[in-house]
Amino acid sequence: MRDVVIIGAGVIGCAIARELSKYELNICVVEKEEDVCCGTSKANSAIMHAGFDARQGSLMAKLNVRGNAMIGELARELDIPYLQNGSFVACTSEEDLPKLTELYKRGIANGVGELAILSREEAVLMEPNLSEEVIAVLYAKTAGIICPFNMTIAFAENACKNGVEFRFQEEVLEITKKQVGYEIRTSKGKIQTRFVINAAGVYADTIHNMVSAESMKITPRKGDYFLLDKTAGAHVARTIFSLPGKNGKGVLIAPTIHGNLIVGPTAVDIWDKEGTNTTAAGLEELRQKANRSVKEIPLRQVITSFSGLRAHEEQHEFIIREIEDAQGVIDVAGMESPGLTSAPAVAELVREILEEKETLKRNENFQPNRTGILNPEHMSLEERNELILKEPAYGTIICRCEMISEGEILDAIRRPLGARSLDGIKRRARAGSGRCQAGFCTPKMMEILAREWKLPVEEITKSGKGSNLIVGRTKE
């Protein structure tokens, strides 16, 4: 009998797992994909929002501001790449200035600190590449950028270190109420648990509807993105949002924590919960809207495009509560933007809901710290040479675009919840993230994965079941 089963290993599920691992609980995370961070958490804007956008008095606003305040300390504890670089909301017409003021007032009401409306002259001094149309901006100093992969993986690794079990490629098929707790039938068997936490992202409605007569609907909202080469990474220093105005809602332009430039997203409601394909129409929309707030974006430097799904609920509000007609099941649904920012605060709230059900005993052996993958680029030449003498694998470069060594890839595979696929390595160590998008390093990474996991190379996948790169090989 488990105490808690968390369904979904995205940033929300992993943040909850880490928070609950501070207590003496038998916790299991069940994930239908082959790794953590395979849904919304792997394809988003990577923004730590300040909190001025959410409706005043909403749970979304409260958790956004709280999560933003928590992330600095968490980044230090868990060794997550993070930078508080600030954000602008760009206004491009006089008639939209009242909307900018309204956004400022909402931010103040939500408890956002260090907000200011800047004139064009003040803003251009900070961001010279603002478009000629920008007449004023809302400046939020507390906004930031982060690595969403590393954030999710850090929560998961630390939770695992503190005793949480993770079960991958295990889809939840049915949940049945028992005399004590619930029985979860999965694609691999049955799990008994006293509490269920539904953190299933775009599938949160599917899980909810297994146990409740009051149906829920989550709509996948697709957003296309461009990712530009590091040569374009300094085009802006802050996240630049467009104020929705007479020309519709714009897209954001932001540096990434790793030095690239990201442009997006679009917003299209679809029915397919796996519909992460980009579209010609979506990418064309990005091209048309990109230069409204920032001029001369070097779109010829695009190295990849991708699409992510947000779990949109009709009321555009987080749903975090115990289900009335399914006591012991806690919904954590509608986790669209600013879900990434809010994740640690969401985890706190879930813990508080559990504490209302029973007394939680502190885990005296809880270890709050986690160390990420060693990055030789942050070392001096002498330190790097010493490392290579000790561990020669750090002297063999596998990914030339990102200068990722075999040592870093081995670390990504061997650490807790280590990578089992090419995308797993990419999310942990960035090998394959550069200009050639794994064009050169894929064969060598497949060889390393096969060797480390003692598998035939044809069983190595890009991202789990059904994504094999070598097919049709004949036996000699």
C-alpha cells in the first residue's frame, strides 16, 4: 500500500514529489512516457513570470508570485541554471497605453515588486533592438529565464534521492475506489494507494473523469516556436512580450539560459493531446508577428522549430483541490502558463491539502541539495586539464556544436533516473541541442547508450517506444 501515487512526471508532478519527500511517506510517480519532462515541461517558453498577467485574486496569480519568489533559493539548492533578467511588455500604440497601465495596476495588486512603466527613451537605453513602433513598456525586474528540462530533472533526481520511486512507460488505465484508498490499474499491473495526485497535464481530465461523476475538460492549446542559434542570443537581454492590442496578441522574444534566442508561441486549440507537430501556418504567424516589438530579429539563424501543448481549462485558472466525490484524489489541473513558474508553490499547496487530511511526519533524513552535471566550460584551463587526467572521457568531445564531452554524457546516463534515449541525454547534458541538431553526434551517442545500458544499438531510441532510429536490420 502506497501513501501517495503521483500521476505525471512533468515539472508539476516532480515538484510535488520533491516537496512530499520531505515527509515520511511512501511515494510513487507513474509516468506513461520513458522519462521525466516529456510533455508540456519540455516545450515551453522557459520563462519565470513576474505575476502581473494573472487575474487579480486568482489562484494562478497567488501561486505565480509565490513561485517566482521561491525559485532563486531552489535554483541554488538544486543547481538549476536560472537568471533573473527581467521582462518588458511592449506597447506599440497610444490607444493601448491604458491597457499597459491596467497591467501595471494588476501586478501591484497581485503583489509583484519592482514594476515600472518606462518611456520609449528609457526602454531603448536598456534594449536597443526594440522596434520603432514601441512607445512605452512595462518593466518587471523580477521576471527570469530558466532551463525547464533541468528544473524538472532536478526536482525528480532530488525526490528520487529522498526515496521516491519513479515508474516509467506505465500508463494509467483505470482507478477504482477501494475500502481503503484506491487501486490504480496500469499497463504494467496494479498499485494500491491511499492518496492519488492527478498531475497528468493535458491528460488531467482523463484521470479526473476516471473517478468523478463531475466531468472535466482540458483543451490542448498548441504553441509553435522558433529557436535561434547562439549567434542571435544577445539580440535582447530581457524577455520582450507584446501587449495584446489592435493587431491582436503578439509573441515573445527572449534569450534562453543557454545563450540562444527563442521566439513564440502561437496559440491554437486542438483536439489531439499528442499533436505536437509544427505547422506551416503556425510558423508563418511567428514570422509575421516577431518583429512587432523587436526589430531585425535574425530569423535566418533559426536552428529548429518545435511545438508544445498547454493544458488549457475553460476558466483559465489552476484547479488544485480534492475531488468532492472522490475523497483522497487531488486534482492538479489546468497547469498552463505560468505553470512552470508556479510549480514549487503548487507543490506547497498540495502538501497543505494533504496536511488537512492527516498529520505528516518530517523526514529527518531529507537531503535538500542536488548537484547537476559537471560542465568543464566553467573551469579554468588548469582545472580542466586536471579533470581530463583523472577522467579521460571529459577530454573526448562528442557534441561539437555545444562542446559536450563523453564524460558529461556518461554523467547524464549514470546519475539517478539517468537518460535512456537521445532526447534524455539532450535534456540533461545538451548534447544535440546546437546548430546541427545532433546531425553529427547521434551515432556516437547511440553507441554510448548501447554500451552503458547493455542493449543492441537498434534498441536505442530518440524518445522512447516507437522512436527507434535503426529499423529493419537483418541478422547475419
